[in-house]
Amino acid sequence: MSTTTTTHAAVPERERPPAMVYGPIAWARANLFNSWWSTAVTLALIYLLVKWAVGFIDWAFVNAVWTVPTTPQGTLDPTPCRNAKEIGACWAVIGDKYRFILFGRYPYDEQWRPAICIVLFIALYVMSAMRRFWRKELALIWIAMLTVIGVLMWGGVLGMPYVPQDTWGGLPITLILATFGLAFAFPLAILVALGRRSTKLPAVRMLCVVYVELIRGVPLISLLFMASVMFPLFMPVGMNPDKLLRAQVAIILFAAAYLAEVVRGGLQALPKGQYEAADALGLSYWQKTGLIIMPQALRLVIPPLVNTFIGFFKDTSLVLIIGIFDLLTSGKVALAEPIWQGYSSEVYIVLAIIYFIFCWCMARYSRGLEQEFSRAARR
Amino acid sequence: MMIRPTSAGAGFLFAGVLLAVSATAALAQGTGSATLDAVAKRGQLVCGVAGSTAGFSLPDSQGVMRGIDADSCRAVAAAALGDAGKIRFVPTTTTNRFTALQSGEVDMLYRSTTWTLGREGNLGGLFASINFYDGTGFLVKKATNVKSVKEMDGATICVQPGTSTELAIADYFRVNNLKFTPILIQDLAEIQNAYLSGRCDAYSTDASALAAFRFQQGDKATDHVLLPEIISKEPLGAMVRKGDDKWFDLVRWTYFATLIAEEYGITSKNVDTFMSSNIPEIRRLLGLEGDMGKALGVDNKWAYNVIKQVGNAGEIWDRNITPMGIPRGINNLWNKGGLQYAPPMR
């Protein structure tokens, strides 16, 4: 587009390094074509990759059906999709169902509210990720943001109609379960990890050991079942803590047990000298833990921590077995619609992309954090 | 849809005892029904549904629950509270549906649940109505020229594992001295693909699901034949807790009211023209005489509200099941060749 031409002052051209030693061609020669065997493998893989990519592009874009006509009765007519079956993707299913997949059974006219909540959640993540916001005020921002999210989701004030939480669904549910789950599980995990290493309080230590081993000994799915099926039977009739809340508590307890072990790993990796030095300075137990031990221990365990975080973000989809419409469940329910049965690939691809974006961002961020923290060690 | 009930646990008994106690305590005042009082106080009926079965209860693109189970729930809300919109749907799974009912999380279940002795005898529930008569059927390709299940000796049959369908087929083939090879596939889309691609000779599940599946094939629907044998009985209907007979009455008679309305041709559109009718049963149905509503502990206009806001049984069927291509068959009224029969309202 640009038509401007720039004339460079006569800068003496630096001599380029020989192409056969450095640069992409040399790299390819050294790594992909260095023997007849590796050349054959490379060519075969390139062939398969191109063939697959061409097939996928054909399916996903070239032959894809983007919209379907509406019948005079006001329903959608999936005939174009049916004709393109096996040849092209039917993205019309997403066009029809994307709001249901994203927001579940939340009242249609009020869906701008969960949409804002998603944006707020992401803003909250981004802010918490930036080091310049790592101050005491961040806790206040979290409380404020979560309050705003609660007000938006429930409504009932400021002219917004009340929306009970059993109609919530889709991505907000996934984000709520994951965010609250990890936000409450993490502090709990630190306490449990400290408790498990405590030498002066044997009772507390036993309690922490029993908690961690009990929770780790059962699958998350059975904990969710207990929370959803068994727990209500032990409550007085008519007193039913909400299903979402019960699932949330189960997820917090489960995540905390796993995170506690990760944190304990960090505590064990610290040299004894650090503890003794802190003691020698005359610090109290909590000063020692807060100022000396935890900052170092947590830095050591960033990779396993993020690993657990990513795992739990995806594990929230298990709530589908107790009838909560999280992102994955909404996608599955959208597919139960008779006219869209058989177009599961399209819906699952979209769901996979959403999950991938969140998990990839977490992974990237933890890599950045690790590099930043290990700067001191590399010096 | 019809996973066999697993162990329910002693918790049910415990909850049942508690419920019985609270129900007798409530007899002293109110309508005489603890559940109805709770619903009235809350101003909302809480109905347990599947939330994932097309035609029965499934949220549409706007998140509104649609289906005959959903509409049957709305009818109860209209009868109990005078407003079909005062309802909350709780999606339940096959595993937690009975607990949800027992613990009082939901007031009733319309969750395509089969009425069986075991469920009434052991699970502390009562079936108040049957809004759908279903049964296990077989779908085969027309090209195979099979006309009856009796001709299917040695056939391979695609079936979902762990369902009552699997049991029914095994029993039926053993009784008739036939052999078959089951191909067990859990996932619905996969099982349908397996049948279409010819991995199995027949696809077996609930006849309603087979009819819907056949209908979805569009132009190719005529390539498939639903065999005449229906080899098991699957009456699907409403389930309420034991120990609250008044609530049971209301749920049951709400359903009968939709049947009686259909018998007389009263629909949501023309119900007002019947307000001047001379036929005694219509007058009793619409609350013009007889205090029928009072007997159930609700407003005398209860059935009028049901018909006006939700419609009669035929309308509910046409709205939800007809678009899926399922013929009404045995679900028709008794005087039109079906099994749906309501006792007289007098």
C-alpha cells in the first residue's frame, strides 16, 4: 500500500555471514536434511502435514457452510449443512448457538451482564499478572471486582432483574468455578502445607495429613457426587445450599489438597540455613514465613503450581455430571438440539479454542514469571 | 435416558422419615400439602428436568427450556400458582435426580423417568402421571428387507451400554430363541454413525428416539424402517415424593386436566369461548361450578390457567414432539386409539 520510498544514507553494508553456516537454510540443512534418512523423514512429514492442512482448510473454510436459511415457520433449515456433511464444516451451528454456549440458560435479554463479567474476569487476570499492580491495593481491587461481578450476575438492584444462579451457565460458570476455586484454595493450601510441616503442633499436623490424604485419595468426580448427592440428604429438609456453591466448595477443597503438596515441595527444597538465618535474626514464626520462607519456596514451585492451575481450570468441566451448565456442558446441550445433532466437531473445536487460549496464556505467563525470578540466580 | 437405578443408599429412608414428619406437622394449617405450601410461599415451582433431551426438556438457542416435560412442569406451576412463568427448572442427571427430589431440592420431577415398581417401592417416590408412553424399538435399513425382529437371528445390533434397552434386547432374544451380537457404544453420535455406516444391522433404543433420528435424516428418512415390535414398556412421567398426597393429587390432576381439555377440544386459543358452556364437566373443569380447585387446595380457576397459559395435551404434543417427526401413536387419547385416558372430573 505504502508508496513512500526511503533512501538510506550510504551506510557501509555489513558483510552477511555465509548462508551455508548461519541462517535458516543452514539450520534446515543441519537439522532436517543432514542424511538421506532424515531427508526422507522430513519430506514424508512435510507431505503429511501439507496434505492434512489442505484438507483441514478445505473442510473448515473453503467448503464450510456459514449460515443456513430460515424456514417460513421461523425455524432454521439445516439442509445446506446436511448436504455439505463430510466435505465442509457447518459453522451455522455456532452462529445459532454461540450465545447459549457462552452464557447457558441465562435470560437472553440480560446476557450483556455475563458478557461484561467475562471481560472483568479477564481484566482482573491481566492486572494481577502485571508486577506494577502487586501491592496491597490489589486485594481491594479483587474484592471490588468480584463484588461487581456478583452484582451483575445476580442483579436485583439498579433496575437489573434478579437472575437466580441455577440459570447461570457457560463461560462465566467456568471462570467463576476456576477463579474462586483457586483464589480460596491457594491460601488454604499454604496453611495446610505449613501445618503439615509443623513440628510444634502435632495435632494440627495430623489434621493436615489426614485432610490431604483423604482428599487426594478420591477422584474429583466422587467429591462432586458427594457434594451434590450425599450432602443434601444430611441437611434438614428445606435447607438446601445451592448446587453451584456445593460444587464450588468441593472444588476448593480438592484444589487446596493438591496445591498444598506443591507448596510443601517448595518448603522442603529450601536449604535449612534459610530457616536458621531467619531464626537468628529474631523473627517471629509468621515474619519468618512471610518474609523469608514463602517468597523463596513459592518461586521454586511456579511450574508445578501453574501446572495444577491449568489442570483445575479444565477440571471444572466435571461439574457436568451434577447438571451445572459450564462451558463444556452448554456445548454438549447445544448439540442435543435435533437439527444440530451430528455437528459435534464444529462445537468441540470452538470449545477447544476457548480452553486453549486460557491455558496457553497461563503457561506463557508462568514462563515469563520464571525467567524474571530466576534472573537473580543466573547473575 | 433409562440408566438402571443404582444403590440409592439409606439416606433416602432417612429423608423419607423426616419428610413424613414435616408433612404431618404441616397438616395443621395451610392447604394440607407441605410441598404446595412451600411452593406458594416461594412463589415459584422448582421442577427437576433432564435439560438435555430434545423434545422432553432442552434449552433452545435463547436458553428457554422447551419440551413436553418442561411444558408439563409449566402446567403444574399454572395450576398451583396461577402463572406458568413462576417456575425454575433444575437440570438433573440420571444419578442425582432421585436425591434432588428426596432432599427437597426440587418439588417434582418430570425427567423422562420410567415408572417401575422398584422406583416406587424402594426410592420413596410416586408416579403421578404418564405423559409419554415409550418402549424399546429397532431401526433397520430398508435395503435389508427385514420386516420383523423375528427375522433378525444372528444380527449385530448397536446399543448403548448400561441402559434398560440392553437388558430388554437380551431378554427378548433369549425368550424367542434368537441369537444376536450387541455392539456397545456409549456416545450417541458415534452409535448413530456406526449404524449409518453399516457396522451394525440394527440400531436399538427408545422408539421415540429412533423416530426422531429417522426424521433427522431428511430425504433419506425413507431408507430406514422402524420395526413393528416394541419389546419393552417405558412409561415416562412425573415423580413426586411419597407422603404428600395432596401434592400428588394436584400434579396428577393437572395432567388429567390437559387430557380432558383435549377431549372437549378446548385449546389455549378458544378456552374463553367455553366459559359460557352448558356441559357440566367443562363448567367444573373451568372452575365455573363444583369447587374442584378448592378440593385440590388451589384456586378454582386452576385448570383454566393451565389451558390458557400452557394448552391441552394435544397442543403440548404438537408444539414439542411433532417437529421431531414422532407419530403420536399410543400417546393419543383413548378414543383416538391411544392410551391416554383421564378419569371423569366430577
